[in-house]
Amino acid sequence: MCPIDEVETEDASRGASKFRIAIGLLGNRQRIVCVWLTMERIAVGICDLLVAASMYLLFLLLQGRSPAYLLWGTPKTTLPAALITVVLVFFRALIDLFSEHSVVRQIQNIYTDFLLRLTQGYSEMQWGRFVECNRSELSNHTLHTAREAADFYHRCIEMTAAVVIVAIMATAIVYQSPLAALGFGGALAAFYGVHRFLIRAKLQKAASSREKSQRALQRDLADMLSSGKEIRTYRNQAFFRDRIRLRAERLAISNLHVLFLPRVTRIVADQGAVLLFLCIIIAVQLRQGDARQLLSLLAFYFVLSRRMLPLISEISFIAGQMESSYENVRIVDSELKECRAHHTPELPVRLPEADLTVDLQQVSFSFRKGAPILRNVDLSLRKGETVVLHGASGIGKSSLLNLIAGVCQPVTGVVRVDRSSIAYVPQEVPLLDDSIRNNLLFGLPEKSDEELMRALAMAKLDEFVVGQPLELETSVGDNGALFSGGERQRLGLARAILRGGQLLLLDEATSALDEENERRVLENLSASGMTVLLVTHRVHNRVFTDRVFRLQEGCLIEERSGQLSADERSLPDL
């Protein structure tokens, strides 16, 4: 096989692979709808051909002549021919509007489908894999990449329809003038050569570079916006501006190529199509020689060229855009495969005995193939008791809570807990950029104001909320930026309390509270009847607990049952 044949085979294989990936992302119903919409767009082109034929007939009748071939139902006078032409024009406009609306609606549906599939995939990804991902990139894939990937199918529909319509119209030109058709074929070959050998490879490279530059820019912007306090403190705004300027310059270069190269092809197609139409006129004149016949044919070719010339330009332009938008299809496909490969398996339902809330038996855990973080942990929590867990930073306390909550899965051992009755408050409480009410509900069905205020009272935040002008409708800002650290934690506690679960997991969830507020909150929780497992570094917290455990070298050690003495409370934490 010669090198050229190898290149062609490789291109064909790559094209087939692209087609399989693009089709594979769609469901069966979506594929059928896309085929139907393509046929609708082709029907618009057939209407254009019918309008051209009716105009040709009308001009012949105006000159007192009849077409060489009369079909059944063909009008023989001017008025019926004019009425048919008008009806066809209106029908063509209606079917064009209807098909455009249908295509746009379908593309919106595909975008929504990609958006939801990516969102679900990321939310169900194994925790160890999820925390390794860059959140700004995940956000970019979910919003921008899904949008661009959906647009690829819009371009596929328009591209396929345009090619079929041009082929149909080219057949009509061949029927009228083989010489004109020959010139038309030569022009198309020239357009394809320009795109195939001068544009496509550069466009593919530019599209890939743009996606990488855009992701890098979004990461840097997210880093800068999330580091606002430190940047203002250190007065190092110039460092971040330089980083963003560099990313933006690289993105601008890639954008220039992605946007400019398809326009090169379109400009060539536009001007070449004009020259082609002039060649058609000359060819028709040389073949016919009759001025009256030429006038009718020019009307026919004018209507065709009015549709055909933009289509030729559109084919060239869309072909360039498809190279860029396919990169987003590939990314969506890759992300969904990654989500499936690291999907969190369905957890078996294992409930503890009637008097227990949590029962861990010989539980071990590690991230991927790393060293074990937890080793053969046994832990049973009785209903209504409050238990403290402490230990050095990074020893695995949060991992133990994640196992109980079902965020992570143990490597070995059994976790028995009713996960439908768990509430979890992390040290850094994530808050919606929304009202206090919606941050409390956090996906729950609507609750009464009395229920919300009771939860806030247990978290010692009710007086603060009542003191706000809008009370429960007060906005908390971006991730609670309008609230202090203690207010954010108490709002997270109230959210957990509102869920009415039997088990409350607190991961340093009172660390931002002063001692007095912390004492009141813990007293309320101890008296609530819930089982509370509290991870903390504060020694004085243990006076509110029934039992105290220390996590050391992956093993769980029970230090004491019951409250500590005054001397023991003065000991430093380990």
C-alpha cells in the first residue's frame, strides 16, 4: 500500500471512529429524531427545487410557450402557475420555520441530556477519584463542553441536509446542462481540496489547543477568585494577573485559528460560487442560443443558485466548525467513560441490631492501592449516645465518617447502618448562593417556618436569623461569604438537624464556635435523642460525651466510657 493510500485509510478509519463515538452518545430515540430532522431539512431543499421549476414554467407561459414535457396536473395558463408558485413559496417558508424550530429544540434536549448525564456521573463517581479531579474543569465540562458537543449534532444535521440538497440540485443542473454540471463538479472538487489539504489539520490542532487553554484559564480564574483574602493580604495581584494574561493570550491564538480558518474556506466558496453561476449562464447560452429560452432558464438557475450558493459556502464553513466541535464530543464521551469506570457501586443494605445505630466489624480502608488508613476497626454506637473521636491530623478520622455515611466503601469488613437516617456536617460547610431557607432545606420537601426555626434554635442561630431584615429569606452569599465561620457551621448544623435522622456525624463541625455557643449546641444535641459521633481536637468537648475513642495508626482505641474528670479534661489532645 502506498503512503497516500495509508493516509486515506487512516483518515477513513478516524472518520468512522468519530461517527461511532458521536452516534454512541445518543439514545435510540435521539438518533431517530436526528434522522427525521435531517429529512425535514432536506424537504426544505426539495421545496426550493420545486419553486425553481414552477418559476421556470411560469416564465415559459408568460412568453407564450409550453414546456417540452407536461406532467399530469401541470398548469397550462399563467394564473394557475403563478398561484402554485406562491403556494410553494409560502409552504417552503412554513416548513423551513417548523424544521428550524424542531432542530433547535432537539439540540437543547441533547444539551440537557449531556448536562444531566455528566452531573449524575460526577456525583456518583467514587470519592477517591472525585477528589482528584479539578472542580472548575468539571464545571466547564458540564456547562461549556456539553453545549459545544450538542452543537456538533446541529452541524451534523445541517451538513448532511446541505450535501443532499446540493446533490439533488446538481442533478437538476446536469439534466439542464451537462457542461454547467461539469463546471460545478470541478468547483466542488476545488473547495474540498482547499479544506482537506490546507485547513482541516490546522483546525483540528487549534481546536484541541483551545480546549486545553480554556480549561487552564478557568482553573486559574477559579484559583484567583477563591484566594481573594490571601491575594489582598499579600498584595500579589500582579502574579495572578500575569498568569491569567498568559493563559488568555494562548487562548486568543487558538480562538483566532478556530474562528478564522473556516472563514477562509467560506470566502473561497462564496467567490467561487459567484464565478460558477456566471459559468452556468455562459454554458446555457452556448447550448441554447435562444434568448427567450435563456430567460426561463436563468429564472430556474437564479432560484437554484439563491439556495445553492449559500449551501456550498455553508458546507465549507460547517465542515470547519465540526472539526472544532467534535473535540467537545470526544471530551464528553471520555468523561462519561471515566465516570462509568469509577462509578460508586451500589451499597448493600445492612442494618444494625435494634439497639444500635452503627455497627462496624473488622473494617479496613485505603485510598486505591496505598497504605491502609484504617485497620480492622470495630465500632458500635448505641441509640442516643454521644461519642467523641479524636486523633492526630490526617490519621483517618474523616475517612471513618465517610465510611459510615457511605461516601467511601471499605476494602474489607462490614458497615451496618441505616444510611437513610444519617446527617453529616463537615468542618467546611458548603452553602448555596441562596437564601437561609433554601440552605436549610437543601433538597428536602417544603417545611414550615416553625420547623425551620426549631432546627435553628437547636443550633443557636435562631436569634441571628430573626435579627435579619429578611429573616429566612436572607441571602448567605457565595458559599456563605456574608456569614462568619461560626454562623456557617451553625447553619450546617441546623440543616442536619432538620433532616430528623437518627445518626449525626460531626467532622470538626463546631471548631469555629466560641466555647459558650459550642457548649449550648452540644447540650442540645446530647438531649435530642440522636446518636452523635463527633470528631474534634478540643478536649473540653468530651464532657458532653458518653464514650471517647482515639484513632492511632489506623486502629481505634476506646479511651474511656462516661465523662472525664477535671484532671483528665486538662490533658492535651493527642
